[in-house]
Amino acid sequence: MFGATEALRGVDIEIHAGEIVAVMGPSGSGKSTLLHVLAGVLKPDSGTVVYHETDITGLNEAERSALRLSEFGFVFQFGQLLPDLNAIDNVTIPLMLAGMKRREALRQSATWLDRLGLDGHGGKLPGELSGGQAQRVAIARALVTAPKLVFADEPTGLLDSLAAENVMVTLTELARAMGTTVVIITHDPRTASYADREIIVRDGRITAGQTAEAAHR
Amino acid sequence: MKHGYDRHFGSEKPLAFGQVYATLARLLRDGLIDLLGEQAGSGPDRKRYEITEVGRARVTAWMFTPDTPEPLLQSNLFAKTVIALLLGDDANRLLDVQRAAHMRRLRELTAAKRGADLMKILVCDHAMFHIEADLRWIDLTGARLTELQTQVTGA
Ligand SMILES: Nc1ncnc2c1ncn2[C@@H]1O[C@H](COP(=O)(O)OP(=O)(O)OP(=O)(O)O)[C@@H](O)[C@H]1O
Ligand SMILES: [Mg+2]
């Protein structure tokens, strides 16, 4: 809850390991808020978020931050790369934060840039990359720690159809190969169609997609 | 009745009078409506009908059965939306049911594209863009339901 506004209420969802789930719904319906609560970025006023049998709402800020670093990866719509670091240094950040030596971090990051079709672009600053390339760097950074769960908020929002398709194919194929769970917020039905199912949020409630599709699986 | 139909749905093809009588006769025969009474008036006899429980159940079943996603679906989905509002049914729910059917089809097409040759991919993309157009209509209409409710029931 933010001040007098209740951003989410009566939300009850279950996401299984290895699933790819799309979160859809009108602007302002609470999708980003839901993602931030699930990721332990925001603490809900009431309710619980259980991750592998741990209620993460019961953890303190330092514990949640450690959990995010070791288990979760994040991809956002734009502006997420540090502008003064080149592509490969941006990818090394989560590895270095986790205490990895720079040389090994650079080696692993280069492998991920290759995997995302960005070989030869590692030395470029974010401002020298196209939108689709920058988004691939962001995906490399989200996946480089081999997270259990990736949260993506409008990862294709600024891309054209073909670039969006390439980003989604890459993200979902890598995630499926690693068994990574992915939660993607998107307005775009085509982006959502790479997921196993969709959850519809309206006025802070989940109104469709959950039970019907779960039963379907 | 014809006037009500024409106002909501008849902009492209108004209802023929003969069709009204034939349809009423068939609905009566099938027990979907009951004759309430007749009153003499100007012109032909004016008969009053009432929908039966079976008839109401039939309307509900039709309304909440998702259409097969295909081009020109929209006119039927539009009719369902307006009728749901007229009857005080949950128009949001029927849009959700349709959205789920469309998303399922979109997922099938995305899966079919994986590893397919370019011809197949382009055919799938063509179908996908049409489904996306419907989905955009569904989302926009969902966002305007309150406004539409006022127009449909207030006019
Ligand atoms: N930090 C905040 N403080 C106060 N209110 C907020 C805050 N963040 C979001 N809200 C409110 O919570 C509600 C849900 O916002 P949220 O960002 O989750 O929507 P969304 O579904 O992600 O929308 P969009 O598609 O536009 O990104 C909105 O009414 C918004 O104004
Ligand atoms: Mg948002």
C-alpha cells in the first residue's frame, strides 16, 4: 500500500520453478508493484511472499538484498545499463558484487555476450548500442549469475517487432535450457505468447489467467 | 424489437421484418420465449413475449463460450459485449474469456514458429497480427466498459 492507495489486494498466485509467466493488464493496474513485491524490493503491508519455503516478507533489507543478488536477475524497459561502463563491464557487475575476481568475471561475461549474439560489442558504451543490443546486454547481465528466477518489466517495450522477437527467443530459450523461472510484465501479446501462461492484473487484482490456465497445464 | 436491434447492431445490416416474425416463431416453438399476451393497436397485432429460463440459460451459454479466433470475429464479440451490458451480465468476464482463448492461440502460433522455415514463420506472423488486433480491441473495450455501459443502458 502506498499512502492512501491500495496498489494490490487479494492477490493469490503460485509460480512454479521453471515456468515462464507473463503479467498483463492496463497501465496503472499494479503489474510493476506486483513484481517488486514478488522480488522483495517492496515490502507489502500485509500478506506473504514465499520463495522456496521462506517467507521473504519476514527477511530484513540486507537479507532480501542478498537473496536478490544470489537468486534473482532483473531486466527492465530501458536505462538500466550504467552509462559510463562498457557492455562487458556492465555484465560483470553482479558477478563482482558477488565477490568474483575481475578476470574470471570478464571471462564469464564475454561468454554470455557471445551467447546473446553480441560478440564484438563488448567494448561499446550503452550509448553506442542500439536499443535491441542494449536489451541483450541487460539480459546477459540478468542471466550471468545463473539466477533461479528472472524478473523482466517491459523488456521489449521500446523495440520493433523483429528486435522484440529476437530478444524474447533468446531470453526464453536460455531460460528454458537453464530451468530458470521467468516473470515478464508486458503490454505486448506477442511478447506474452513466449510464456507458458499469462496472469491478468486489473485494479490491483488478478482477474484472469491464473486458475483456468493452471488447470489447463 | 426491430428498432432496438437496429439501434445496437443494425448500422450495417438492419433486420428485415419477416426475419423478426420467423425468429419469434422459432423461439416460441423451442420454448425459449413465452407469449405474454396480445394487445390490439394500430397496424398488426402487438404481441408481448417474455424470455423463459431455458432461453436465458441459452443466452448465457452463448455469451460465455469463446469464439474461435478468426477474422471478423469482432462483430460477434461486439454483440456479446453490448448484450452483456444490456442484461447486466459481466462483460469484463466475457472479454477475459475471449482474451484467454486468443492468447492460447497466440502461444500455439509462437510455438509453431520455433525452428520453422521462413514461409511458415510468415504465415504464422500474419495470423498473429490479426489476433493481436482483436486483443487490442478487447483491451481498449475493457478499458471503456463503464462508458459503454452508460451509452447502452442510458440511450
Ligand atoms: N512509489 C509509489 N508511490 C505511490 N504510488 C505508487 C508508487 N508506485 C506505484 N504507485 C501506484 O500504484 C498503482 C500501480 O502502479 P504500477 O506501477 O504497479 O502499475 P503498472 O501496472 O506497472 O502500470 P504501467 O503499465 O503503466 O507500468 C498506480 O496507481 C500507481 O500510481
Ligand atoms: Mg509498470
